Amino acid sequence: MSCGRIRKPLSEGVTPLLSEELKNLRVSALLLPAGGTFQLVTGEREHALVLVRGDCSIRVGNGMEMPFGPRPNPFEHRPFGLLAGREDTVSLTARCESIIGIGTAPAAKRKASTLVNPDTIGVGYRGVGNWARQVRFVCWSDNTEGNMLLAGETVTPSGNWSTIPPHRHQRDIPGEEVPYEEAYFFQFSKLQGYGLAWQFDDEGELDQAFSLRSNDVLYMSRGYHPTVAGPGSDLYHLTFICGPSRVSKARVHPDYTFLLDEQNLENPYAKQVVKK
């Protein structure tokens, strides 16, 4: 199935979350206890690592050890990230319990690995009213070089909708839409936090909904995928995107363009430049 939800408990070390469900994109979560270490050999794939919470030191190749944190939580604090190119090594040591989200994609060319910190990450705001949220461009096309992979974040306040207006990134339509695979790794600001996601397509062949809890992954290579945070808990999702253009350019469902028209808002995906 090209769209769905994965729910697994996280174990110490690497927990594979998205493995064979999509053609190219893979997602896992790394849980390190205080003092724990981890080494990654990228091979023929590029990897995006994002510190969800915790505090680590990081070394890329034979370089110097650098700070990768601290980040007490992903709701109030901007992230640390790394886009690691193919044929590289990454070493992590945790200063306290830490969770790192990892997305990987095939890499035809070797690109320089790039470490990003909260000061080099773009932040924007989407929507209004009960569909307003904050977006963060972590390993993006303007601060990293890669083949297919991007990583970003969204923080949605309690009770609000996200990925609204409903949009898709399924087909190559010049000036309107680029195709890519996408996955969301969720966290909630309270243990009891929950949300919902709806996945549907234009043909009516896809029409399914899932509950969302912390550590769930929602994945898709087609269709629309609005999500909502339940009351009482903010929703965070770490996004991994895998596509040939390294840009988030999407088509808004025509039934829901009125949401933009009523507020005199532009399509937030329309002006992004496609980089080949």
C-alpha cells in the first residue's frame, strides 16, 4: 500500500519504521540513553538526521566533534539537523536520553554532508484560525545539497488542522506539482495526546483515516493527507520528503481552494523553485 500508518514501540537503538512500504524513502527512529553511542555508515544512500529531543555530540567523517543539541522539546525549540551524503560516516554520543529521526533515500551523486543548527533553519507560518501552524525547513534546498531528500518540521497547536488546504504531490505537472514520497513522524506535547489523519485521492480509490499517537509514522506517495491535533495537546511532525526535484511543490485539491480565497491567501506551495 502506498499510503498508511505505522505504529511501533521504540526500542533502545534503531527502530526501523518505514522500510519497504515506499519505493525509495526509509524512516527510522534512534533512541539513545545517556552515554549511548551510535555510528552510521551511509553507503549508497543519503541520510537526514534530526534531533527530536535530547542532547548529543556528533562527528561527521574524520571531522571535529560538534554539538548536536541541546533540544529540550520540539514544540518550543528549533532543531539541529544533518544531511549526510553517501559514502560518509556519522558518530553520535548522547549526553542525555535522546531521540533522533532518520530519513534515507538513494543518492546517485556524492554531496558534501551539511550540519545545520537552529540559526540556519528557516521558519514560516501557514494558515489562519484553526488551521494555523508553524513550519521549519530543516534540511532544505536552500541550506543543504542533496539528491532526493529533504527534512522539515511542523508544529500544530492543540485542536488545529495541518497540511491544509488538502494538497497532493503525486504527479509531474509543470508549474503546479512535483511527485515525491513523504512520511511524518509524530510527537505530542502530552502523553495522552492524539490526532487524526485522512488520506484520500481524486479517483475515490483511496479513502482511509487513522488515529495518531506519539512515535507513529504516516506515509504516502499519492493523494491528500490532512491531519488534525486533538484538544489539549500540541502536535509535532517531522517530515521526510524524497523526490527528484528536492522541493515541496503541491497541488491543492480544487474543492478546498476556497479556504485560500476566503482569506485572500496564496497557495504556499506555488512559488517554490524546482531545482533539477
